Amino acid sequence: MKNVYFLSDAHLGSRAIPHARTQERRLVNFLDSIKDKASAVYLLGDMFDFWYEFKMVVPKGCTRFLGKISELTDMGVEVHFFIGNHDIWCGDYLEKECGVIIHREPTTCEIYGKEFYLAHGDGLGDNDWKFKLIRTMFHSKTLQRLFSMLHPRWSVDFGLTWAKHSRLKRENGREPEYMGEKEEPLILYTKDYLKTHPDINFFIYGHRHIMLDLMLSRTARILILGDWIHEFSYAVFDGENMFLEQFIEGESQP
């Protein structure tokens, strides 16, 4: 039985990450280290800091990452790509060229006999009206069509600059620290969801850039995956056990 891996929030191409090429290589090295052990890899959103597909154009860069996930799918490894709030605007390029399976909404699925609820996590339990307004605008098909009318020379540059300023507004460029079980929006959302879906065993999210592994009940567990900027973290499920790990170059991976 091969492993199933979960990771998120690499924000590849970010202008706010000074070690961007090294960061991408580290992610590619990790994917290379697990390719023979994996039956599936779930990328739970914000793998790119900004990704916008025009009819005949995609953003430049990230070629090592795109090549590696293409290699995985060519080998028969399922690669699931969840859109996040930074890479909402995926068309069919990643599906057709890289062979990934795109998910645009939270997904419930069975893996090795366990029930999983998988999502990037943006918009779940977060009552910040400013974020909700921006998220609604970003998901608007009308606004997307208008944005597509701009030349990529300006529109992609605008998107990358917006994402950079958004990250640099945070202290040290990092997300807020863990707010506790009674305050963390994703935990509050999950506890409420669990009331009507008691058969879910694992809730796995990205988005928050914190590493969290918390039992919610005797049979239910929530994991927040951290990121591939500072934590270089991932979850791995071997069919019986779930582990939240960090990738260290040179170490053998589960």
C-alpha cells in the first residue's frame, strides 16, 4: 500500500520570497523523494502566489515544479490540485498539460477506508467582511472576463505586485500565530460541520500557514498543513496512520 501526501501554500513565484528559486527546488526535491512511494498527492491550494490563465497564455516561471508534477502523473500518481485564494483563476492548462485533477470546491472523499474532508480553507469560518468582499470579487466571472481583456504584461505584473504587498503587510511576512481552539476560524467551522457529518475522520486544510494536528473527537481529527515558505511541511497517510512532518533535505521521507 502506497502513501498519500498532502501539502499546500508554496506561493511559488512570490516577489516577497527572497529565496524563491531555492524554495522551488526544495519542493521539487521533496516531490522527487516521494514519487515511488506515493499513490496520490493532494496540493491544497495557493501553490502559486498568483496564477491567471488567459486563452493562450500562462504565467512564466515555476517550470521545475510543473515538470515534476507532470512526471508524477505520467508515472500514474494522482495529483489533485485545489484552487486557493491566490490561484483561483485556473483554467484547463494544468489538467491538459500536467495531468492534474482540479478541485474548485471543498471535497469529501474516501481514502483507504477513511473519510476525508479536504479544502484550501479560505472563506470557511472567516467572518472578515473585507476578505469576503475581495473573495467574492475574485470569484466573479464578470470581473474575470474584464481582467482577461488586459494584456498579460500588465495584468500578471499587477497580480504579482498585489500578492507581494499583501504578504509584506503582515509582520515578518507571516500569518498570525495560532489563535487557540476557541478562536481559530477553521476549527470553529470544522466543529460545526462535524455535527452534521460525524463520519468524517480527517479534515485537512491549507491557507493558515500554521502546523496544527488536533483531535476533535474519538474519530475525527483536523490538520492544518503549514506552508512551503517557512515550515516546508506536509501530511502523509499510510492507510492506518496520519503524520504531520517537515521536509529536511537529505533525510529519507516516510
